[in-house]
Amino acid sequence: MKLVAAAKTLLGSRTVLACGAAVAALGALALVNRTAARRAECEHPPRGTFLDVDGVRLHYTDRGVGQPIVLIHGNVVSGDDYDTSGVVERLLETHRVIIFDRPGFGHSERPRRRIWTATQQAELLHKALK
């Protein structure tokens, strides 16, 4: 009985130690990732402009002349993806093209403690266009 109890205690200690090591490793990886991201942003600054709207720092590009077209990207991408698609170059032939990074995407900030519904994002971008 004492041997079984000792084995359970040892196994429990190993589990706690393994969990602690896993948490420490994840923390170290997060720090390395954050440092690498900041370095990449310094080496490759965003093209475009920043605008403060209702305390949110929005990133956008504004190019061309003519009737404006506003492009808003989907989830898990940024406005930069339009440049690589060739869509912007085609639109620039006849239009002014404004591309926003939605709050929390691309180079735009996403303030914490605020739930961003599609309606709230649309209202924020509408204010930015004024």
C-alpha cells in the first residue's frame, strides 16, 4: 500500500512538473514570436496612413483619383491582400481606391474590452470616411 501511495505521489509530481515546463515553453515561444513580429514590422513598415477614430487607430491606404471605391477585407487577412490580387491595379485605372484594415486585423488596433460586431465595425469605418 505504501508503495502504491508513493507511486501516485511521484506520478502527481511529474505531472505538475511537466505542466509547468509546458507553460514555461509556451511563454518563451510567445515572447520569441512577439519579438520577431516587432522586428519584422520595423524592417517593413506599413504602407498607408493611420487615422484615429473613436479612440481606435485604423490603418488604411488611399490611392488614385475618380469615384471612390472602399475595399474591406474578410476575416484573417488584411487590406494588403488586395494589392497582391491585382484587383487594386485594375480599379485604379478608373477609380480612387480606399482600403481599410478592420479593427484587430492588419495594422489596425483592436482595443480590448470591446466586442466588435459587424455593425460596430461598419459604423467605425463610416466615421473614418467622413
